[in-house]
Amino acid sequence: MLKVAVLVSGGGTNLQAIMDAIDDGTVTNAEISVVISNNRDAYALERAKKHGIEAVCVSPKDFKDRDAFNQAFLEKLDSYHVDLVVLAGFLVVIPEMMIKKYVNRIINIHPSLIPSFCGKGFYGLKVHEGALSRGVKVTGATVHFVDEGTDTGPIILQKAVAVEQGDTPEILQRRVMEQAEWLILPKAIDLIANGKVSVIDGKVQIAE
Ligand code: GAR
């Protein structure tokens, strides 16, 4: 059984999709050990508690500087001895020491087709604002492993979503979530939990 930690900062609809997919058997061989947030007010923490999953907050506000926060966050995460860390709308830059410790064991969902609209400054609604202002006709979502760069790690799954006339960033964000994120994030966890994902020469291969 793959033990998973889900890291969240906000509403937690992706967390909800993962919990639902485990419940209905879409994801097998995986269980969520803990949900950790940097934000005390994240509704995602409520979702976890309602589901009977341990929910904890490690807030940067409680530490004297970023290094102290990073250290405490990593210690908290380590204490659960998980096999996989899932960033589900986690808006904190992952410190290098955590990336080194969890090589190819951290995955992230990003709301665009990487390498478009990703990297520094592209998170949440800003991604969809970028897509609309460029006038792309197709966008989507990407699940990738996390490496030292921002949104640069090996890509596991992507799914395209149409941009429609009259879309606002909010409307497009919702469509990308419904048609892509909530499907491919659980799917990636299922593939990893069932030993179907390997990284070879920096690229992901998925077994049939
Ligand atoms: C999601 O759209 C996720 O892809 C995005 O934040 C949102 C979180 O929503 N993540 C990023 O932009 C990371 N760069 P949620 O809290 O409802 O799952």
C-alpha cells in the first residue's frame, strides 16, 4: 500500500478528487496518511478532517525565518514516512533539501500544458489569465515529478481542454479542473501505486 502525503494551500478540490477516487476504487493500492498545509485557513484541511484523515498545519508565520519554516515542514513530513508526496494546489516553493530527500517521490498538478504558462509567477488563476491573454485555443493540465526547477520535472500525464469563446479565467479554471486535473492527478497516483511509472533519462515511461 502506497502511503501518500497531500500538501495543500487552498480549497482542496484536487484533494477531494483523490479522496473520492480512493473511495470508489479508481485509485488502488494507495492511502492518504496525512494532509499538510502551510495555511491554517485552507478549506482543504476541513475536507481532510471530514474524511477522517489527519490534517495538520505548519505555518511560516510561526517561525522566525524561511529556513526555520522549511526545516519544521520537512521534519513534520518526514515523521509520516510516506512513499509519495502529492502537491495539490500547494503554493509554497519546495526547498532543495526536501527535493533531494524525495527524488521522484514528489508529484505536482499544474493547470496548463507544460511548458506553456508555467514557471515562476504562474500559479492558480494567473495561469488561466496567461492562457486567455495569449489567445490559445487549447490548454489543459499536467502532472509531473518535482525537481529543482519550477515546473521543470519529468511529465507523467497531460490532458488537453478546449478554450471557449467568452471564457473568463474563473470559467476556464473550473473547466480545466473538471475535465483534466480531477482526472489525471488521481490517475497518476494510481499508476505510481501500481508500479507502472518509471523515470528513464529524465523522462517518464508508463507500463501498459
Ligand atoms: C489547482 O488548479 C492547481 O492546479 C493549482 O492550484 C489550484 C488548487 O486548487 N496549482 C498551481 O497553480 C501550482 N502551480 P484546489 O485547492 O481546489 O485543488
